[in-house]
Amino acid sequence: MTSIEWLVSKLEWTYSDIDAYNQYVLQAKEMHKAEIIKANRDGVDMAVDKKPFIMGEQYYQETFKKD
């Protein structure tokens, strides 16, 4: 689940509670930051370990899609 999907799921039942909304937005921003850092780290690891290059869409599907 991405940070955006998580935020939407939280807001579905709390949209009228502004304090909860603000907390969820802050948490989603931190989750998104962690996702970006992980993507960068994975890219560096791929280059250092000379792993096969994959496109961004494939990386996203393998890393974040949990269907």
C-alpha cells in the first residue's frame, strides 16, 4: 500500500475530524519520504551490485503493489 492509498483509506471515515486529518497527512508525508529514500537506496544497491536494470514501473510493481 502506498502512502497515498493509506491516506485515502484513513480519510474515508475521518474526514470530519480535522485533527485526525492533519495527523494522517503528516504521517503520509513521512511514509512517502521513506518510500523515496528506499527507492534511491535500491537504485544505488542495484548499481553497486551490478544487478540488471529495471524500469521505474517494474520497480513500483515489485516494491509497492500487493495485489
